[in-house]
Amino acid sequence: MRAVLEPILAGSALGAVPEDDQRYAMDLGLVRQTADGALEIANPIYEEILPRALSATARRSMPVIAPTWLRRDGRLDPERLLEAFVAFWRQHAEALLASTPYAEIAPHLVLMAFLHRVVNGRGRVEREVAIGSGRMDLLVEYGQDRLAMELKVWRPGDPDPKREGLAQLDGYLEGLGLDRGWLLIFDRRPGIARLRDRTTTEVALTPGGREVTVIRA
């Protein structure tokens, strides 16, 4: 089951997943085949439930985090949220990633666990992913505030996904009517620096001129 769900949730190709495994996941009703033959999560309810279930261990393992990302009027402050996320990631991500059984999407699950702690019943996190796209899009809605994110994974042998990610995020932001967002690049190559040392941020522009915060983690 993991071999089928993991690439779907990550937006990567299925690869050499046996046909019997794919059929089993479809028979259970967890995934379905689209008109063009691709697999996707079966329905919107499962799209919400499955990531929550898979990130449960990370959520339970997370420390108490003070909501420093809120303004005095209770609205979301993206700059303070960025500071809180970077501090959280540098200090806790390595241990949380190790506790997540789905290694391929471990960074996605830990991030979603953090974001669910942020919204804390007063907002929601919407996830959009298409198999083979190599991306996951997230939209954090908190009251009247919205923050869009694109998640990319830098895998061994691949080029830096920043350029592609900026172009993809540009389209996502345009569709949402937003002019700012986050591009998170999770570096999964072996032999690189520890998370606390390599987690950085920078500001970049999309092809459409939208301002994006690039977070490398």
C-alpha cells in the first residue's frame, strides 16, 4: 500500500509498482483511475484524511509551539510564520523526519503537521497534487488570510528544482489571485549538511514577477 500511496501523495511517478498492488489499492477504494489512466486519491474526503493519518506521528511528537505568527488582531503574519517555521525546522525536523514511516514524503508530512498546528481549528490546509507532476501545492487559509506554498524535492541526480518550482508556483498563485507565496525545496541528496545548517531563506521572483520566499531545507 505504501508503494502506491507514497508517490501519489508526493506527486511523483509510480515507477515499478506491481499491477496487483495498484489493483489492491483500487479495490480498497483508496485510489481510483482517472480517464487518462493515472491514479489519484479516490475522493476529497480521503485526500484530507490520508495525509492527516500519515502525519499523526509527527503531530504527536511535536513540541508545544507558541503562536508567534499571529498579529494582535488575530490575523496571520506571514513574516512571523516564516521565522517560526525556520526555527522549528532547524531544531526539530531531523527527529520528526526519522519518526515518519513514509520516507519519500516525510518532509511533506512534517510540514503539514506544523501547518495543522498553526491553523489549530481556526483555519484549514488544502492540498493539491497530481501524480507525475513532481510537486505538491498547499494553501493555508486562516480567516481572511491565505498563504500558498509549493513543495519540491531535490533528489540525487536531479538539477536544482528552484527554476521549475518558481514557474509552477507562478501558475498556482495566478489561479488563486495571489501575488506572494513560498517555495519549499526539500534537499534529499546524500552527503549534504545537516538540516540546522542548510535551512535558509531567500527572496526570488517568479516569471510573472510575483515575490516568492524560497526556503531550502
